[in-house]
Amino acid sequence: MGTSKHRHHDHENHANGAAKDAPTTYACPMHPEVQQDTPGKCPTCGMFLVPEGQASADDHAARGHSGHAHHDHAGHEHQGLAASPRARTGTGGTYDKVPADWTGAVYTCPMHPEVRQTTPGACPLCGMGLQIEAGAAAHEEGPNPELVDFTRRLWIAAILTVPLLVLTMSPFLGITAVRDLFGEHRAMWVEFGLATPVVLWSGWPFFERGWTSFRTWNLNMFSLIGMGIAAAYVYSVVALLAPGIFPVGFRDPQTGTVGVYFEAAAVIVTLVLLGQVMELRAREGTGKAI
């Protein structure tokens, strides 16, 4: 009995020493397939890599594994991580909309892998655009439909925002001829005409994502973007249609008009679209490289 225990302890000490001598592998908590021998950032989501054991522990904790069952099925679970993305994120979750027999492309959120669906869209938790899941079958080759859609919206927004900026900002540069050509009141209607398609069409995805964030109470940057655009646009529409409801101090003593912020709403939409297009292109390029 004593000899058996002694050998058992010797074996444990030898195993522990070998584990300490082994090189540390760093992995992404959200993308376990991303592994390297040195610390750094995940090329897919930008998160800092952590030692592989810590990443695996975080991944198991997120799925609710604990206790004896965790130790008994550790080997089987790690094989499942490499073999099936569904095993990594779990099945039957609130945000997992992929049927069990689905064989096509699966779209997931880079920050919330539990969000899975069969069509492109936005994450209901953070508002980020979904991308094809690593390791999932992707029979649909071609450009990212969200990138195509946002690029089209960006071009329309830019075409309308540039003349809007010229109309509103040129007086501050001492160039009044453009605005004098229309007159102050008519120029405000031109601003309204240029800004409305930008806000209500080009910026519509931001309102959808912002509304989803409030409906699910998962507030994110689209919550702020949607509120900012809506506040600037609605205030300007009210100021244009009913300037008399504003205090005298808000109204121009000569024209009786109230200052509007159509250009601010349009510029916000255009710049956010530009950022989204750049992000989608970068993620698509990174995904192809991996």
C-alpha cells in the first residue's frame, strides 16, 4: 500500500513538472481556433489572447459546465470544440436559430458566439454585423451582403451630404453666395430635402439596431447613435415646420427662423456608415487570411 502511494505521488510530480516545462499556448476566449506561442491580440475580434487553459476554463464556464461532469467529459468536449462550432456555443439557446439539420452557411457575432442564424444580419446583443462562423459550411460564395448594402447606403449618403455641408457651412467661410441664392427659409427646406434620405434610408439600419438594443435592454453604441441622429433630425423638422413654438431667443430676429441641425444628422450617418464599411472590409479580409 505504501509503495503504491509513493509511486502515485512520483507520477503526479513528474506530470506536474512536465506541464510546467511545456511552452505556453495563447488562445482567444471567443475564438479557440486562434492559437499562438506568444501573447497578442486575436486577428478576428481583437481581444487579447490568454493562456490556453484559462481560455478553455472561460469557455466551459460560459456553457455552464462544472464539477464532476466537467472532468469526466473534458477530453470529449475539447474534441467537440475543434469538430463543431455548435459544440462551442451550445444548442437550443435563446439566440441560436440554426436548425439541427442545417448544412449551409451559419452567421454568428464575433463578440457573442451564442448568437447564430442562417442569414446575415445584426447581433441582437451588441448590434455588430454577423459574419460566417469559423468552421461552418459556407456554400454561398460571394461578397458579404451586409458590406454590399452598407456600401450602397454610404455612397448615397455621401452624395447628398457633401452639397448639404456646402450649403450650411459655406457662410462660416465667408462664402454667402450659395445660401443667398436660395434665401434663408428656402435653404432650410433644401437642407431638409437633402438630409431626409440620408437619415431615413441610409441611416435606417442604425435605428433598427438601436431599437433592438432598447427592446432587449442590451444597450450599445447603436443606442447612442440612434438617439443622436433622431434628436438632431426631429428637432430640426419641428424647428422648420413650427418655429413659432420656440422661445423668442431661439428665433432669428430678422427671418424668424430657428437654427436647424440637418447637416449634423447627415454627417453622423455618413461617418458611422464609413466606419461600418471599413470594419466589414477589414473583418472580411482577416477571415479570408485565416
